[in-house]
Amino acid sequence: MAIDVYKQWLGIPEELRPPTHYQLLRLVDFEDDPEKIRAHYKKLNSIVRKYATGEYMLESQDLLNELAKAMLCLTDTERKREYDESLGREFTEEEGAKKPLLRVLADWGEIEKSQIREIEEFAEKRGLTTRDACVQMKLVSPGKAAMALAEELGRSFVDLETIFPDDSVLDLVPRKVVKRNGILPLFIDEDVVLVACTDEPDYELEDEIRLRFNKPMRAVIATPLQINQGIAKYYAPGERDEAVAQEVPTGKRSKSKSKSKSASPSKGKSKGKPEQELTDEEKREQKLKAILILCWATIGAAVVDQAIIKPYLFPLWSYFMGLVFIVPPIVFFMLRDQLGGK
């Protein structure tokens, strides 16, 4: 028997199906306070995560994603207005002008209004954004600064520790793209690709995402640290199969390349798993590791020769370099691909 997760876990009555974003997050209709919206989301997220590893793991994952999408919609100024209007809300006044980050922080009581000029001068002298200046001056935390930036831009702020990105979305954006732009793709919501960014995305990035998904991109704001941690976690070497993501879809595909890949799988690789293309940085890291291994193999062989073999096994021999002539060449041939050999 299927479980009613809305009723059992969130206490939403059966007659409210499907629930609105407000009903899902247990909010009053048209709640406008982003802090209250995020607080309700965080509380419900912690409840649903208790079932993430048990019998209802799949149901938990689906509901967590649904909660996240509702929160991101209601904390995005533009999207919230459109959603509220779809529910029948009438706005009697036009939306006011967005406040700059420092004014937002002052209104929140995070900084004094008298500090605004000092922060602006600090940022200008060091070529920083006002957000980074506030953090470097240790006036606010990185999370609070990112939240204020989201408020300034009219975007949603997202705590990536509560979000589970969709693997199918991650697979379509290669590691080199996310590292170059400092982003983390999340999931598709209402035919829009949600992407965690540290700042407002440029047109080049938006075009890149649009070409890869054939859908527009919508940015949500996260802290640089959480995005870097997410990239390290979800794009660790060998973690993703980026064979499909390496080329931006153009409607054309080289038949010769496709044929050669299917006909000639690389040695030591499973036929069903295409070989992953490494970035230049990863290739350099592998080469450095290989050189270090070869050096230590040579040193280790010489130490064994001089400290063990010569004194105890062949004391009459003036030199015995047997291991040095055997071990390093074997290690070299094992690592020659990383060292640039063929």
C-alpha cells in the first residue's frame, strides 16, 4: 500500500491535493517573509530526511526535491509574484525598487548604516564586491552576505547542504564548465534549469546552459564555499560519466567519432562504460603523482639495497644495485601513460 507522504510526514489533509507551495511548506497563503519561508523549509526538510535511508528512500527523495522547489520559488521575487498571481493574488502596487546589498544588511541589523561608506571604500581600494568586503572585514558571515546578495538581485538563496542535485542534470554539464563558472547545476523545475551561482550569471553561461538542456536557466545564490564543496563532491574524478556532456548539442554529430568509440573501447575499460576525458588540470595532477611514485620507488629500492642487502646478504660486494635496476623500470612502465609515454 502506497504511503501518503503529505499526510503522514507533513500533516497536510487529504483534500489538499496537489498542495500549493504554501500548503506544502505549512505557510499561510502569500507569506512574503523569506526568513520565515526558509525556516519552515529547513524544519520540514529535517523531518523528511529521517526517511532518506529507509524503506521510503525514493519517496523521501522526491518530497525533498518538491520542498526545495517550493522554497526556491517563494524566495525568488519575480517567480513568487508570478506564482501568487496564478493563485489569484492581486497586487495593488508595483514592486518597489530592489535595495542594494549594504542597505539590506543595514535593514537586517547586521551592519550599522554608518559603516556603509567604510565598506564601500574598503571594497573599492581592494577591487572587491561589497559582499566580499563585508566578509573580509568580518562584519557578516559568508552565508548572511550571500542571502543579502540574493535579496539585492531578487533571487533565491539556497543552503546546498539541504539540497540533492539531480544526477541527470549534473551529467549534462561537464566538470570544466562548472569549475570555470563557479556553479553547481541542481535540477529542472517547471521547464527551467535551476543552477546555484555565487553571483548574477552572465549571458555566456546562460547560453551554455540553454544549449545543453534546450531550456532557460534560472540562477539561485549560494556561498562560494558551498559551491566549491559541491563541485568537489559531485564532480570528483570518476564520479560522473561526462561522455554526453563534453559537447554542446548542435544537432550534428560526427559519425566517425561515434563509430570509433563504439568499435574500439580502450584497454582495461568496460565496454559498457565510455572512457572519461580528463581536464588539463587533472592530467597535470596525474603526471605529478606518477613522478613522485617513481622517485620514491627509486629511493626505496636504493635504501633496501644499501641498508639490508649489502650488509646482511652480500657484505663482500662493494656495490649491489639489483633492486634499483629492477624496481624503477617496472614502476616506470606501469606509469608511462601518466608520464606521457605510449
